[in-house]
Amino acid sequence: MQLVFSPLAERDLEAIGDYIARDNPRRALRFIVGLRAQCVQLAATPQAYRQCPELGDGIRSCAYGNYVIFFLVEGVAVRIIRVLHGAMDIAGRFSSEQ
């Protein structure tokens, strides 16, 4: 399947990288590369991941470290919509976007 990152997900990745880079720039780069690799992996079998109906129709999630990747399957594409820290008010983030 094709993999697409929403503008909001791209901003999430940039913010995560910037946060980690404050302490360790190399670690930040490795983490973001690994996170993107996880996105490629989930795009291969998106139906294997947990549905999150409380966040919206069709939204699924995949954990990566302390972060959660949220995505939608749209035809032949997987759209990464958000990447959020698991300790955040995730439902609040999604409800404020609607």
C-alpha cells in the first residue's frame, strides 16, 4: 500500500525530533528513522492493527516506543494522521481537531 503522511503528522514528527534532539541529536535522528520505518511496516498489513472507534471512523493505531501512530486506510493508501506521545490526552487532541 502507498504510505502518505498528513501535514499534521509531519509536524508531529518534527516536534518529536526537536524534543529528543535537545538532549541527543543522534538519538533523535535514529528515533525518527525508526518511527518512519514502523510506518512503512504497518502500511504492509494495516488491518492487523487496533481500531480506535472512540477517535473516529476507521482510525487505527500502532505503538512505537512511548508514541502512538494513528492512521487511516484509504483505498490503496495508508494515511498517517497523527503521531502522539502515549501520555498525552489523545482523545482531547482528536476532538479539538474536529
